[in-house]
Amino acid sequence: MLTPSIRLYLLSIVLLSIPFGPDLAMACSNCFAASGVNGLRAYLLSTAILTSMPFILIGAIIFYCYKSRPRVSSEVRPTQMAGHDRPGD
């Protein structure tokens, strides 16, 4: 639980930082306000990376599951894998 003095301190920090918000936003390297080719290139590259990240993660999980599945020997018949002792069961 926050004490009243800590709440007042946090509130004053938030209120005093509001006037500096637009300047901080203009300093962002991924904004279109960043001038030059490098700013636009950084924006497009970060967008491409963040867009492809879910596909890469899902593909990596599927690949891991595929590689870590148990291997079945080709010498074992399906009836032996099911626990049948005799072929007629």
C-alpha cells in the first residue's frame, strides 16, 4: 500500500512530466517525424521485425515439437506397440 506522501510524490512526477511529453515523442527513432532516410528505414525495419515475430515464434514451437517427438522404430509392428502379445488378439 502506498503511503500518502509517496502518492503525492508520484502524482507530482506525472504532472511535471506532461509538458515534456511532446519533446520525448519527437525524439523517438521510430516516428515519422524523425527526418531522413535512416529514420524511415528504422521505422520500416522495426515494423517488419515486429510483424514477423509471431510467425517465427509459432514456427519455432512447431519445429521443437516435431523434433522432440518420440521416435518409433521401424522394426516394431503396430500390434506390438499397442501391447498385444499375440498377433490374433
